[in-house]
Amino acid sequence: MRWKPIAAWSAVLPGAIWAVIRIAGLDSWYPMVQLIAFTPYIAGLALFPVAFTLLLRQRLAAIAAVVTVVALAACVLPRWFTDGDPINGAKGADLRIMSANVLEGTADPDQLAALAADVDLVAVQELTPDFAAAFTKHFPYAVSYPAPGVGGSGIFSRVPIRDAGLRRNPWGFTQAIAELPSGVLVESVHPAAPWGREAVEPWRESYRRQQSATPDGPPRVLVGDFNATLDHSTLRGLLASGYRDAAAVLGKGFTGTWGPYDGDPIPPVTLDHVLADRRIGIRDLEVLDLPTSDHRPLRAVLVLP
């Protein structure tokens, strides 16, 4: 019956290796940089080796399978539960903010404006000149850096904002930055996408250029298409500097924002985020739908310090 231990360990090892890679942050290589986004699905599938090894009466393999499930669950389940104090003591005014990747400007600017009818500020990624011209009509203030293709970025506002610069990432990806009257800095985030082997290093370089939280400086909000999930070590490192992910704080961290929404046969994953300085409270988050875009917009209510 030598086949039984071979079969049992063959079932256990892929999930166990995945858990080690996820926990150790060893995901920044191709194709793992793409695959790690599907960790929540792997965590669910990891239950099957537990049942399989128990059926085969392979005790050591079963123990390893249970440890793998527990390890993966510890990685993903916290984003399913609301933090005890999402407002985190903030007592200032509410800031209603939205983010949308408009897929090289192919989304309908009027539809996005309708979704943003009750928000103060909209961060747009893949902002093209035509989309910017149409969308600007709905907002009195803007920090706008449109460009053909995927590289454009902008922030459109109903409250006064000041142009605080443009962050440039590899391969022409840009990130507009706006300063609110309160001194809060808002950045429309869009690192280079790790779509292939040659794109991994530009993606990693984008994260090296990204602004860490500034606990002793101006409060910051990073909002946009991060091209990373909470299972990517690059994004977890950014969070560790002093940000909170709005979806995870509110127990909505499993809601997909990219994948099948433009017809591609890809399971939903969460690439779009609202990251807020720990001094900023998080009151609400919604994931919306924008026809023709491959991303779903986010609408969040933050509480300023």
C-alpha cells in the first residue's frame, strides 16, 4: 500500500508550499506574483487534502494538511471580520471618496459621474485626454494628468484641492497627488502591472517608489488600482508603514474588484483599495459596477482626524 503515503503527500505539499511562500513573502517572481492573488481560493481548496489524507488514514500527512489550512486561514480570514474600532478615534469631517480605473478611457464618463453624484473626490486611473475633458465638466476642481493608454491619472473634486505633484512609475504609469484644505494628501495609485515575467521588476520598482505612511507628517490616503491584493508582500509592506485597508477594516476584504467584469474567464480578485493613514477613520466602503471597465469602482467614507 505504498501508494497511499505518496498520494497523501502529493495532495498536501502544493498547499503547504503555497502557505510558506505566502507567509514568508516570497511571491515577487513570475508566475507567483500573479498566482498569489488567488490565495483565498487556495485556502478553500486546502480543505480537500485534509479529508483525503484522513480517508487514506495517513496521520502525518493529515496533520500537515490541517496545519496548512490553519496557516492559510490565518492569512485570509482577518479581512472577513470588522475591526473593533474602524473610526479609530477620528473626530473630523467625513470625506466621501471614490476610485475608478476607466480602462484606457473606454468607460462612460457620465455613468461614472452618476455613481459619484454624492462624493467629494474621485481618483481616476488610466485617464485619457478625451475622458478627462468629459469628466471635468462634472467637477469644479481637478488635478489632471491625462495620457493615451494606461498611464494617465487624475483627481476630480467638489472641494478645493491643490496640485501636489505627480508620481511617475515605470512604463509610463503615473499617480496624481492632491492636497485637501485640511492638509490631507490624496494619491491616485496605479503601479505598473505585473502582467508577465519582464513586468515583475517594474511592478516592484513602482512599490519601492510608493509613499509610505507619514505618522509625523501630513495624513495620507492612497486610493486606486494597486495591481496587488492583500496577499502580495509588496502591498503588505506598504500597509505595515502605517496604513489601513478600508475593505479589510470593514470586513469586506473578499469582495472582488477585477477579473471577470469585462468578460474574461478570471475568478474575482481584489486589486483596488482605499488605504488610509491610521489617524483617519473608515466609516463605509462600497464596491460598485462600471460598464465596459475591467475594474469595479470603490466608494468610501473616511473620517478625517
